[in-house]
Amino acid sequence: MPALISNGFDEAVQFYLSDDFVINAEEDGKVIDINPDVGFVVVQYKSGKTRAISTKPEIVRNSANAFYLANELQIVPTRVGQTFKKDEVLAYHPKYFKYSKMNGLRYAIGPLTKMAIMSSYNTYEDSGICTEKLAEQMKTSVVYQEQGRFRRTNNIVSMVKVGDEVGIGDPLIKYEVTNEDDELAKFLSKLSEESAALLEEETKDEVRAKHAGKVIDIKVYTLLPPEDLSPSLGKIVQDYFNQGNAKREYLNQYDASSSTMKAGYLLKDSTEPIQNKYNDIKGIKGIDVLIEIYIEHEDVAGVGDKIALYGPNKQIISQVIPKGYEGYSEFRPDEEISCITSPGTLARRMTSSIIPIASAMKIMVELKRKIRDIIKYK
């Protein structure tokens, strides 16, 4: 949620971020089309310029780590013909911002929680304690990429779809390893029925999930046209090409240029075979088709994870207090103390302003509760 007390940065930050997190109106304008099937909302500015905003998850790589993030923007104007003014927010990332018609867009700094500033057995150096409730509130979603590498003769038996839930070890893709010149079929014809069935089973393989979660995207790359692949593999490639072509054809209505950037949206889906002098796919040689499956996994905060208390007051979680064992204060003993941090940490980081800010927030919370108790709603 947004902070109760702020210097205004949470309202200004939207103008300093990339389109991955927030899209602001460049001019006055209106919504001219909404297409949920292709996944776009198109707006037109008063100058005639158009802007396409994707309504589906966009996978972006976390440059510092070996995982990805899924950015899915929440669209503010929700109907065709709706108008907006310059600098109004058109779309925002709901995991980082909160929007209301009264307060506009504000950066959501984190959950509002009760904390204690005190030294304890597990608050040495930069460590601190949190409860299971806070650990759950601090959970985040990370996306992992799983790859399937195939030759053109491989037959795909089954493959997961976007939206499927998978567990660790579950098969993502089941496929058969076949021989291009049909030598395997000739060999099988000379074996007994039992031996042939056993050998056929040995030629099957699977791509298994290394992470549990939800399949949120699938990308396909090929060196060969779909008609030169096995029927099952060619269908998967063609379906992906059709998805990319549908986006391009839709955006051509608003931007007829030959560029891959159309109406402010970068077309990234492949629509034809890759052609390069190295004859590889993303640096991988010896394959004809590469299928990337992206799995979104929820990661709950735990021991060893880093959290930040309002400002640059970072601390490592040293212990997660299980449910039923949380600390509490004499005032409102029915409420848990969700976080404990050392006063020495505030002093070392020169963030002592957190103490008066936290105190003022406490006053605001209790004042609202008192007003709510006094006013009787009919």
C-alpha cells in the first residue's frame, strides 16, 4: 500500500520509470479500440498519433539474476471513447502502484505493519525478525524459463498450455525421438511385438519442470519452416507464428510502417524461421526448434531474504516466527508485532527519521480507529 506519510516521491516516480511499469499519456486523447483476444488497448492522441498498450503478460529478464519477471499492466481507461488528459496514467503495474480516482497513481511502498524497534536475540548486525503473516505479505512472483530442444523429426506427444499449473518433476513436453530415414521402423519390423513395444517406449522422452508454478507464456523459435518439420512439431510452430502475425496485422491498422515497433509496441513474437550464418538458435547448435516455457513461481519471504523497512533500512530475515507465537504489546494485545528491528541498525544507516515517521503513522492509524468508533453509520 502507499505510505501514510511521504515527501511526494511516490506520486512523482511514475514519470521517471520505463513503460514496463507505467505508461503516461503524452497528450490529450481518447481510447479508440479494445481487443481482448489479441490483447491490446489502443489510444489516439489529439495529434493523431496512436499508442497500443498490451493487456497480456510481457516477460522481461532480471538482468542481475537468472530469472525473469512477468509484467502485466492494469489499464485505467476501460471503454472505447473514454477521454484523458496529458500526463494522466494510462496503464500501471498493480504490484508496484495503487490507483484511485481521488488520489491518482501512487507508488505502493509495501505492507503497513506493526513493528518493534528493539534489540533481541536475533537482531544482531543487519538481521531482523518477521512473522509468518509478514513473510506471506512480502512474497513475490519470479518467472523461470524451461527449454525444450528438438530436431525436425521429433514428434510432440503432448505439451502444457498457458494457464496450466505444474509441480516440480511434472512433464512439460512429451515427445518421441524418431529417425529421419526410417531405419528405426525397418528395425522394429524385425523384432517381436513385445521387444518392438519396449524399444518404442525407450525412444520417448520428456522435458520436466524444475520449478513449480503456473505456465504464463510459451515462446517458439525455429530454423525451418513448419512444413519441413514433423506434423506435430510443425503445428506448434505454425500456431506460434499465427499468434505473432495476428498482433502484427492488428497493429497495422494503426501503424502501417515496416518497423518492429508499431504504435509504441515492440513486436517480439517470431513469425518466420531464424536465418543466421551460424545456423543456431540463441547460440544453441544441433537443433531445429527451441521451445521456451515460462513458469511463474510464488516465493514467500524466508530466512536469508532481504527486506527494507520504509527507507534504506535493509535487514536480513534471521527468523520467521510461526503462527501463534507472535509477539504483542500491552496496547492492543490482539494484534501481532510483525517485525522486530534493532535501533542500532537505524543509527548505523543514519535513518533515524524512521522513528518519528513510524510514530506519526501510528498516530494516524489510531486516530482513524477512534473516529470510526465515534461515528455511527446508519
